[in-house]
Amino acid sequence: MINGMQFSIDVGSATDIGRVRKNNEDTFAVAQEINLWVVSDGMGGENHGELASAIAVETMVASCRQSSNSLQFPRADISERGNRLLSAAHFANQEIFNSASQNSDHHGMGATVVAAWLDKNRLSLVNVGDSRAYLLHSGQIEQLTADHTLVAEQVRRGIISPQQALTNKLQNVLIRALGVHAVVEPDIREFELNPNETLLICTDGLTRMVEDSKIVKTILGAPSAQAAADRLVSLANECGGQDNVTVIVVRFCAKS
């Protein structure tokens, strides 16, 4: 249990290789001292996806821990904290891209990222790829991030239906990821949190295996954030474990 400015915050995290993959290409970080949570899913084969996700997480955490850093493409419509998080994603993109450019063995590697940074009761959220963030409130689940996949884009454009997307074989084809190009366009949003809400950030190893309703039931029924995280990973494996799975669960409770 850690204390934020406005909340009592309970955090749980877990990762697993799953039942099919030979190595775990997911990386995550819980930087409790600054209330920063980051999840990344690497791609690139062999150990290169693992390297890409590690670079993404390490770069973002290091950048956010700095008391001040140079801002990449600053925006007037988001907070200073939000701009720092957005810049951290750009720095991570540059680090992965440079590593892939300088080492032919790393060519084609990249990573997704979803990161949440709390400042008092204001949450800044950045994502690239198809790792997701959700908010649970009043027993309902809301997806906070948009997937940067070919199938998700086809749904947004009305080319296919959400139901058709569920069985589309191109679900995992990304149209945006860290490190693939010299410049990337992360999504960012900011909003105010309320007590008794729960944040979930995760890789697609969870969301492709477990239905939203089961995710809600699992989190609501768990005695702690860590118990929820452990159970969600187990559930993903019970449902097939087709990919690595990583989750961070953050409960925001009213201070007593």
C-alpha cells in the first residue's frame, strides 16, 4: 500500500510467459516513488522483442524520474506532467530505433507501451500499439486506450464490424509501435480520478484471452490489487495462454 496526494493507492503486478511462447517479451515497471506504471510488449523475434520492451520501459522510467527533461514536441493542450510522459515515449522510440539501426541483428524490433503517471488526482496516460489501459468504476469497465492495429483501424473506419474483428486473423498486425520509425505518434489523454476506481494496464496476452466481464469480476472479487493481478494472469493461462501476459492493477481508495 502506498500513499498518493489524494488517495490511498494499492498496486499489484504480475507477468508470465504463457503456455505457448519460448520467452517472455513483456517488460513492466512499478515506480512507486513517483506513481508511474509502465507496461511494454516487445516484437522482433528471438530475444529482440525482449530487448525492445526493456529499452522502452527503462527509458521511460528514467526520463520521468528526472526532475526536468527536455520536451519532445511539447503540446499546449496537456499538462507539464503529461508533456514529460509524452516526451518519455518519444525518447523510448528513439532509443529502440537507434539500437535497431546500429545493429543489423536488431532490425525490425519494436514494442508497444502503455504508461500511466499520477499527479495528485490527475492521471496522464500514453500509449502506442495494442497494450491497453482500462478504468473500472461503479462495477463497469471502460477502455481508455485505442489499439493501433490494422483491424482496430478498420473497425474505426466502418470497414468491418467489432464482431468481425474478434475473429480476424490480422488482429496482431500493428500500424504503430515504438522503434519501427524514427518518429512515432503516441496517443495521450489526461483525466481526473475519483476514489474507489481501479486502473488496469496490460498486454494483449490478457485481453485476447479473457473477456471484459471476467476481468471485471476478477478485479472486484479480489481482496487486494496483487491478488487481482495474480488471478488475471492465471486466468489468461487457463483460457489458453497463447501469448505472454502482463498486468498492473492500481486501486485508488479514499484516504481514511
